[in-house]
Amino acid sequence: MDQVIPIEDKKSFLKNDRLLVCSMLGFYAFCILGLVGAAIWGLDRRSKGIAANATATAAVVATERAAVTATVVAHRTEQAQYSIVEPFSDNRRDWMVTSINDEYAIGSLAINGGLYAWNMHEVKKPFFNWADCPVGGWLNDFDTYVDVKVTDGSPDNICTGFLFRMASSDWEEGTYIFSVCNDSYYYVSYYEHEDWDIIQDWTYSPAIQNFDWNRLEISARGEHFSFIINDKVVSEMTDDRLSRGSLALFVEFNEEKPATIWFDNFGFQGR
């Protein structure tokens, strides 16, 4: 015989069932809302963490940039106090100025408008030429710099820089060469009796600004030399073949194409 449930008990059972279902739905809704809230809180915390890290990184970068800027400013201030600071406003120091018309080129070397300009209107064949820096003949330890700009010419056409510790005026007895070219490459070599000994081979440097002003520097202390482009040390070497000698600016034309090279703000300090 089937058991009969009274109407009141049925109602009570259904009521309890509804309460159970509602409670479960409420619990699930609460859990879902909790999960959503936790996810939002996590994302917000992560975003704040990323923002905080980005801010901290920016602060570190800004501090490093400020330190670099301060170092550069201090370095330029020191350079402004060198014993020789040449703005090329005139030729009182007797730099080489001349007209050129020979087997290599037609052009001129002139001081004009605060620049030491090498204007080569026609290049007949590749050549290498220099002008002695009027700072005294036999130099030991020193710091020197010059600003240089190639105003035209094709990439890899022009190189310029310093001859230093040059043994004689004809350079055949030996000289070191720091050369920076307008294709963003530089090299350091030793020359003697038509023999080129490459010390620092052709090396690319992002510090070189093509067809713009570049500050080139050399620091010489005994056998040790540092080479700097736009306040960045790009190379160092130790070599004892020449302990003293003269200093010169040079240009090197590698193609038969005309170009103009400007020198400005030459500085020198014996150490």
C-alpha cells in the first residue's frame, strides 16, 4: 500500500525544497561574485604593480641620465679650462692655410667664420693629408679634442681625426692614427715606412653622427690611450712604440668625390 503524504506535509516539503534551492542559488551567486571581485582586485593590483614598476624604472633611467648629463657637463667644463682652446675665430696660432692644386686635389684650407674648413672642390685620386696642431713639437702625456663635421661627400668617402705622437713631419718614422669615418666606423692604427699596423680594426659605433658634428678625443698616458667619440669611450689600447711626438688633424679621401670638412673647438692640455 502506497504511503500518502498529507497536504500540509507536502506544502512543508515543497517549501523546504524551495528554501534549499534558493539557498544554493544564493551561495553560488555569492561565490561567483566573490570570484569576479577577486579577479578584478587581482587585475587592479597587477596594474598598480606594473605602474609602480614602470614608475620605478623611469625613475632609475632618469637618475642615470641625469648622472650622465652631469658627467658630460663636468667634462666639458674641464675641457673649457685647457691650456689651449681654439674656436678658430682667427689664425693667431698659425694653422696651415693654403690653396691646393696638385696631383691629388683642387681646393683650399682656410679659417673662416669660426671654422677651420677643408674645401676639396675636385678630388683627382684618393689621398691622405694633415695639418700640424700648433701646440709644441714633442708631446708626452696629453688630452685633446676637436669637433668635426663632414658637410657633404658620400658614405664611406671621408675619414678624419688625429695623428698623434708623430715621430717626424713626414710621418714615415711612425705615427698613431685615430680615424673616424662618415659611415659610422672608426679605426686605430700605427703607420711607419708605408706599413699600416691595425690596432683597432674598422669598428661600427652608434656614437658617430653621420654628416653631423662629432667630438673626437684622445687621452694619452704613457703607453695607455683612450679614444672618445661624443663623450663615449669607444676604444682603449696599450702600445709602447712611440713615447712622444707631435699632434695633427688629418683628412682621408677614399673616393674621387669632392667634399668639405669643418673643424671647430680644438682643445689641448698637456699632462
